[in-house]
Amino acid sequence: MLMLYVLSGGIITKKTAGAVCNSNLKVLYKGMMMEVNVMGKNILIITGSPRANGNSNTLAAAFAGGATAAGNTVEVLDACALNMDGCHGDASCHQRGCCGLKDDGVKLHEKMCWADVLVLVTPIYWKSFTSQIKKVVDRLYPFAAPKGRAQCTVKETYLIATANNPDPAVFGPIKEEFDLVNTLLQFECKGQLLCGGLGGPDAIDEHPEYVEAAVRLGVGIGGAKAEASAQQFSKELNYINKLRSRGL
Ligand SMILES: Cc1cc2nc3c(=O)[nH]c(=O)nc-3n(C[C@H](O)[C@H](O)[C@H](O)COP(=O)(O)O)c2cc1C
């Protein structure tokens, strides 16, 4: 289960994934109490790694923590836990205005009609999304239909990806695929965090700069007012991750 690290009143607390609402969030930074972005956005993070404690989920938690600290509401869907079939391509979404499959895709669609921001988090598998994330992308097809797009509230997207290969070129194909999703669904891509050189599930522990970048990306959704919390938050998060890697 994905853990979120939430900075509230200068204290990091652990929360399990789910709705995290922080409309009255206050952050203690350098002795100064500041209130951040009380009018936050609804953020849907979809994770796609079968390794629950792997690199991409650590980055998802860091992003979620930053976004939450900035006063947004975050929900996390684990694509690996969804009981969801691949798209059947029966065009019922175009003919009837909704998907004909009544599985966890219904939950996915509900969240897409709640979120302002969609974040896809995936390891690179064969230069692409994992099959779990690919299935999610295919099931977004109803929103490509004119009536479907009107229901979907998502306007902005982020991509977080990890790969074993340290060469940034490894992310070329997934960037193209992500561009296509944004173009067809009329989303605006607001940021990408592409982290190479991550082989084993704990490889992220050697890259605090990636974790910090994920926190900053999340905090950035709160705008400039929230930026001051990023440094403090990532320092605390790295400390927590070190304890976690020692099994404490
Ligand atoms: C089936 C499979 C395919 C993979 N394909 C690639 C690949 O094409 N390029 C690459 O650099 N790494 C590849 N990897 C490695 C993962 O992308 C990398 O270990 C990643 O950090 C795993 O993220 P996670 O810990 O969140 O699961 C692959 C791993 C698996 C299991």
C-alpha cells in the first residue's frame, strides 16, 4: 500500500493512500507559520508498478506529499490493484456515451470526472508504459469522444517514469506516447520527471535528487506560495526514507 508523507504544521505524518484533504493547511518554515494554497486542486495519481515498494512508488509518494503539503487533495489509484479488463474496442463509448464494461474502469472514470490533474507514474517496461498503465490509457478512450471529453474534469497532466538505463534517450518512446494521450484528450502536460539509472527496487535510495525533484513537482501545483515548503519537506522525506530502508 502506498504511503503518503504529509507535512502539516511542520510535522511529517504518514497516511495511507486515499483522499487527503488539506483546505486549512499550515506549514512551519524557518520559524514562520505560513498558510498554503487553501484552494487546492484535485489530483489523481495512477501508479503502475507491480513492485509496491519500488522506485516509481517512492516517487509517487514524494510527489503526493509535496502536492498535499501545497494544499491540494490527492487520491492514488494503483493500476495493479484494479480489477479491470483491457478495452474491448466495441465502440459503445462512442455510440452510447459511456463504456460498456462494468468493472473497476467505472471507478477510474469516476475519478477522471473528479480530478483537475492526472499524474501517470510508471516504470519503463520495454521502452513503454507497464501493461497496467497501458490498460488505464486504453480505458480513457471514452473521453476522446466529444460528449465524453465534456464529462472529464482533467485539464493538466504529469508523467513520472523510472528506468534501469541511465541514458535519457530511453524515455523517448514514452514521451511520444504521453504526448499523444495529451493531444487526443486535450490535456496540457505540465511536467515530466524521467529518472534513469534505477535498476533494483531500492535504487532510488541512492538518488535523493530524484525524490526532491518529485516533491518539488508536487509542491509546484500549489504555485509559488508553496515553494518554501519544498526544501523542508524533502529534507524530512529523505530522512524518513533512510529509516525505512533500514526497516525502522
Ligand atoms: C518487464 C520489464 C521490462 C523492462 N524494460 C526496461 C527498458 O526497456 N528499459 C530500461 O531502462 N529498463 C527497463 N526495465 C527496468 C525498470 O524500468 C526499472 O527497474 C524501474 O526502475 C522499475 O521501477 P519500479 O521499481 O517502480 O518497479 C524493465 C523491467 C521489467 C521488469
